[in-house]
Amino acid sequence: MKLVECPGGIPVFISNSESKVLDKISEGCYKSDLTEREANVANDLVGKGIINRKLKENKVYFSKLRGSI
């Protein structure tokens, strides 16, 4: 388990598998670049408010949230 800080300074615990996906997404990536398992973990991170999911060029794009709320 690791502790990361969300925008706004809220500490959130993430699992080791979530940490690996977060490292992979740190600069941003498309969902098609991830395995099915990594995409599910990325969706969990979106729910925790750690990464952002948006449409870019009609594809799902994940990026790390920056700044404060």
C-alpha cells in the first residue's frame, strides 16, 4: 500500500497494482495502450479522484490530476 496526495491535499491509500498503473499514466495515455486489467484499475483511480478520464480524439484518455480543488 502506498499513500498519494490528491489535489486539495487529501491523502489516499492505493494498492501496489494501482501504483504501477499510476506510474504508467503519469504522463498520460490512451485506454487502448493499457491491458484490460490496467484499464479497470485506472477506472478505480478515477473513482478515487487521483487521475482524470476524458475523451481525446474520440478515444478514452487518462491523465494524472494536477493542481488543487
